[in-house]
Amino acid sequence: MELISLLISLTRPLYLLGAVLLYFMGVGIAKYLGVTIQWTVFYLGLAWILLVQISSHALFDYFEPIRKPSENLNSTSNNDKKTSIDEKTSALIRLIVCFSCLAVAGSITVLLMQAHRLTPMTSLFMIAAFLGALLYSLPPVRLASSGYGELIIAILFANLIPAFAFVLQTETLHRLVAMTTFPLTPLLLAMIIGLEFSTYSRDLKYGNRGLIIRMGWQNAMNLHNILIACCYLLLSIAMIFNLPTFVGIPVLFTLPLGILLIWQMKRIADGKKPNWSVLKISWMVMSFTVVYLMAYSYWIH
């Protein structure tokens, strides 16, 4: 059971689900534009994205103890040797998962090459995704603790995954991809900031220099609220420049939830006791709903 729990924690199912929805959205845009979907390429590309993502998670967790010792090390049982062995075993499993996923991702890259889908533009997106995932987790760069990691993750998810999915099918880009994904970047960045507030005190204790620590919690709260407003502003601008209304209008209906999140963050800034569980659920519902509505809208039209 401990092994299964560790493997589940390495995969981070919610993040994988988010990547799947964004990938479907990119392919949905291609379908809406009249492109015939190559399903073999579709599944190969999706598998490649998920494998690189899991390898990044495993690599991040492997180096996490170096940056932040486990909180329960000071309160271990009397059998310190057993704890040490467990830590070593967990680290070994993380490395095995990381390199196994990268090996399979490399094989998929060869298959994409044989399918003549490894164009210069596709290769550029794959290199960007791989380097972004690697630099986010791997010391000494480790963007996760640089203050820029949150932005990198938001761009990788919101912009790169849908664009990669689209380019695999079309071998070229289209302005509709940019108009659809640009509003998602501030939304996902705001979500990451909102979720990180629940670990603020722990990060401060262990010196984890993330975005919130570097900005200060008050500035981070203000940025969180501004980013939500930017999401809907960019969406409205995109609709002016011919983003299909069947995509934009359903997302605009989520505006009350965005206002609710801003109100909740403002209450916390004013000194009210936070309910992090409610905030996490609200953010998950908000983000998945927006991405799902966009993806579904393209697939049914």
C-alpha cells in the first residue's frame, strides 16, 4: 500500500488530468478548423506529454529532501534505521520512475519521427517542454525555488501543451490557439499562487524561495486578484478579435466564481481566518471548468 501511495503521489493525478484536458483542447481547435485527426499521433503525443510530466514530478520529489527536509524527521519513531532505509527506497523508486518515463518518452519520439510528425516546430515545442520540466525540478537551476517556477508551469500548461497538441495534427500554428490559451495563462498562474498560500508558513520555515515568499504575501494576494481579472479581460479582447462566441461566452459564465475567489482572498488579506480546503476546491473547480468548457466547445463544433 505504501508503494501504491508513493506512485500515486508521484503521478499527481489532478495535474495529469489538467494536462489531458489542455491537450484535448489543442486537438479540438484543430478539429474545429477542419483538420482530420490522426488518432495514432494523438495518442503518441498525449503519452509523451504525460510521461515527461510524471518524470518531472519524480525528479522534483527526488531533490525535494535536499531543499526541504521532511517535516516528520524530527518526530520519527525509535527505529531510525528503518526510517533511513525507507527514505533511500523512496528516493530509488523516484529515480526509477523518472528514468523509465524518460526512456519510454524517447521511444515515442522515435515513433513520431517515423510518422513524419517531428517537424522543426514540433521539435521546438518538445524541447521547450522537456527543458522546462527539467529545469523546474533539477538543481542547481531548480526554477521551482527561483520565484519564476510558477510562471514557467503556467506557460507550459496553458500555452505549450495545447499548442503542441495542435501542431502535431496540423504541423503549423494558428492565431486561434493563441487567442484561446492566452487567457488561461493568468488563470493558471493565479491558481498556483492560490494553492501555494496553504503552505506559506512551511515554505517560510524551510527557506523555500517561491514566488509568494519573494513577493511577500500581501503583494502575492494582490497579484492573485489581478491575474483573475486579466483572464476575463484577455478573454473579452480575444472575443473582439473573433474568438468564437461559443467558446468565450460559456467561460464568461464562470465570472461569479472568479469574483468569489477574489473576495475570499480579500477576506484573508483583511485578517479573516482562511479555509484552505474550500479555497483549494474552489480553485480546482474554477480551473477545470474553464478548460473543460473551452475543450468541449471546440469538440462539438
